[in-house]
Amino acid sequence: MIMGAEKQTKTFSPLERSCKNAFPFSLACPSFVYPAGYVDNVRHLAPFVDEIELLFFESRFPDSLPSHALVRELVRLARSGSITYNVHLPTDIYLGHRDAGVRRVAVDVLAQMIDRCAPLSPTTFTLHLIRDPSEPDVQRWQTNSAKSLEAVLAAGLPGQRISLETLDYNFELAAPVIAQLDLSVCMDMGHLMVRGVDITAFYDKWKERITIAHLHGVDGTCDHLALDRLPAAHMNTVMEIVRRFSGVVSLEVFSLPALNASMAHLSRQWRR
């Protein structure tokens, strides 16, 4: 992924419909829908959505941290395109790891990324608090995770600006960390549905902390599919939730056909 200023040179087919200001919530999509860098994606997507989810999944390459020039260009595009951003933080770090050195690296990566992205004024920083097998002791993992995140927040970021995403483990394991540091929640509905979690019950429990919801199609154990791949019963439940939600809903799919299909399906279901 090119992390520099990224000259705007590529032209792609536009999305088939605009959902800008179409819902009571802010509709977002990822920054990698087109096979191009951040600038080209933002430039092409901004006329059609309210917000863009900037994906910074990887931290282990020299150019993983966005350059100052790229951040300045993204700020300019947000102003000209009337959009906001949310930032998905790197997913290859381990805040609760058994090894203190690994934890220090994770803290440094997050602190640098959050500081670099601060001029973008993201609505939230989404974080994978990974339940890695290096630390089988749940309480020690919780303690280590809380201490690591406390170090990240020491620079002055309020805990509510970080949203812990629902992953492939029981989210209740993260509850003590959330309470201790007053964190927010990213409700990935697809992840929850794959695990068979009652998403209505989850929403009702965590709704005061949910700042962003990830939405995508699910087929058995496969997720991040176009939204029209979601079974009708699940979609009905999703609509009941989003009609009560005023935060950010990000259609987390990663191709133009999948995003077109997802936006069309969401629009149809909303009109019903």
C-alpha cells in the first residue's frame, strides 16, 4: 500500500448510487474499494458516502505509517468532499502479549499511528484487541492489555476515542478493559453473526458505548461479503438495529461490485 502523497492520476468507474446524507447514521466504506491508494479511493468515494474508513492494517513495513504529506492531502480531500474519517488501527500488534517487549512495540505502533492521524480528526480509532495464544491466563491478558492501552492513552487521547472491535472470542473478556479505561465499542455485526451471537441482545447491552458498526454479508463462516448475501432473517434484525443507531455504519467490503450491491441492498431495505 503506497503511503506517500499519492498523485491523483487514476480514474475509475463511479459508484452506481450516492448514499450521502441518506440515513440518520453516517454511512462509511473502506479506503480500499478500488485497486489504488488512499488518495484515489477517497477522491472517488467521497461524493457517495458520508465517511471513509481508513485502513492501516499493517505495521511491519517501513512505509506503514502514513506520511505527513499523505495526511495533509487527506485533510484537504475531507474538506473539499464534505466527508469525515474513521481510522482502523494496525491489526498485527499484541497489546496483551506475554512478552513485555512485544507489548512495548504494540504501544509504540499505536501511539505513532494515532499521533500521525490526529489532524484527520477521525470519529473513532478502531482497534483489534487480539486474544492471542501467547497468554492463556485471561486475567493476566486483561491486565497486560489494560496497562498497554493506558500507556497509549497517556498522550492525552480520551479512552472513548478508541473503539474495541468484536472479534472471534467472547467479547465479555474485553469488558473489564473497556470499563477500566472508558473505551468505546466497534460492533462488527458480521463477526458476531458468524459466531452465532444474538446481535440484538449485544446491541442492547453495549449501545451506550457503540460508536461504529461494521456491516457486511455473511454466508456460513464466510464474512465480508456483499450485503445482499446476508440471509433475510439476519438482514431484518440488522435493520431493526440500525434504525435505532445514530453513529457510523461502515459497509466493510473491499471491491466496487460488492460495495455497489451492498449500498443498493441497504437502500432497498431502508425504504421498506
